[in-house]
Amino acid sequence: MVSLDRVAELIKAELGDAEVQVRDLTGGGDHLEAIVVSPQFEGMSLVKQHQLVYGALKTEMASEAIHALALQTYTPTKWATVSQTQ
């Protein structure tokens, strides 16, 4: 099991300017959801955005410290639109 703070730190290490929110979906610490907002996502496909985040967590994913990760990735512009509707 990996802490939520550690997951956020790893993502920020890869995408230094990212805003990251991580939550535990099941209470077991290995099924997580991450919302990542980064200007680096500008012009990238959703697949490329997710690949960047998964790359930051490759060790934890390979060791199954994270068994499942639900990802939501946004550019700052898209996040401003989406977060207003929530």
C-alpha cells in the first residue's frame, strides 16, 4: 500500500506544475482515483496524458502497491470549465 500523499508527490515530481488530488476509492489503499490538472497536457491526447501519469507511478503499479487507478486529467482551461459544473 502506498500513501495518498506519496502518489501525489510522485505525480508532481513528473509534472511539476500539476495540481493533484488523490483519494482512496475502497478504503483498502490500493484502489485510487487521481485528478490531475497540468498545463503540460495542452495539445496532448487523453491517452498521452494518462501515459504521463502512469509513467510517474510505474514502480507502484508494477509492485501492485496500486492495484487500480481511476484517472481524470485536465488542462487548466478544461478544469476551469469542468470544476464550475461540479
